[in-house]
Amino acid sequence: MLLPYLHKDLIEAGCDEAGRGCLAGAVYAAAVILPPGFQNEMLNDSKKLTEKQRYELRTVIEKEATAWAVGVVTPEEIDKINILNASFLAMHRAVSQLKVTPQHLLIDGNRFNPYPGIPHTTIVKGDGKYLSIAAASILAKTYRDDYMNRLHEEYPMYDWKGNKGYPTKKHRAAIAAYGTTPYHRMSFNLLGDGQLSLDF
């Protein structure tokens, strides 16, 4: 069973991101405040759930959470500030949209840029330990998947519906064959080790 909180007497928001390791698309993050006593046996790290389970849980989270929000950082911003900072910025954007201000943030991972005025705790593999981080992981993942599915309609040759922008062989082969799109992260090693340069 996942833990309901770190600090029982504080309003805690769990935060997680999706899409950090992708070659294309924005990075998404979510922040979720769950009500005291919230329980759901299916809720877990989004990577351990099926797509169907994630979308079912998204409906539950959005209905039952005290507050939730999703933050987005574009590929252009990622290239300017790097993916680590972009992940933190996406979390900041999610937190800033919460309709209830949290008193403490639970951050999935081992590093974070502090959010002004709100203390935080970083938790490695937190999405498999705390309910609120697991909930955030599900929102970040499903909203990003929806976005990549929309981009797939625009550029079907990259198979984003299947790979969601991650560096699969098919994705890299398509970059080699067709070049890049406005959604590719130009600061990333888009072709892997097999080819050193891209012609733009």
C-alpha cells in the first residue's frame, strides 16, 4: 500500500513529471493534493499500470482530489534551459495553478529547484511510495500521451502514437529518413550513437 502522506498535519501536494527522456514533445508535470483519508487500491506508479487503468484513475483523481493541475514546458524551452530545469519548471507551473495552496511538496526524484515559499522533500521512486505522487504521475503521463497522440496526427511517420516521443529504433530511423520537426528537442542526441550529425 502506498503512503497517504509524509507530514500528517500539512496540506501536501505530490509532484511528478512525464516525458523527460523523450526526443520530441513538451515535458509535462502534475501536482495533486488528495483529501485526508483518500484510498484507492489500484493507484500506483503510472509505469506499473496499463493504459486503461491510467485513464480510469485519471477520472477518479480529477473527481476526488482536493486540487490538481498540470504544467507544460515546450521543446523550445527545454532546449534553452535543459531538460532537468524544464522538468522542475513544469512542476512549478503545475503547483502555481493549484486552487489550494499546499504547505509542503513531495517531489518524485532526488533533486528540485525550490518553489518560492513552499518547503519540499525529494523522494526517489516516490511515485511508488506516496499516493499523491502516484496520482501526479498518472495525470502527467496521460495528459502528455494525449498531446503526443495529437502530434502523431500531424507527423505520423515518427510513430509518436506508439513511442510517445521516446527514442525507439523506429523513431530514430524516421528522424534519419525525414529529418526533424518543430517538436523535436534539438539539444538532444536525436540519432543516438550510430550517426554523429544531422543536416538541418
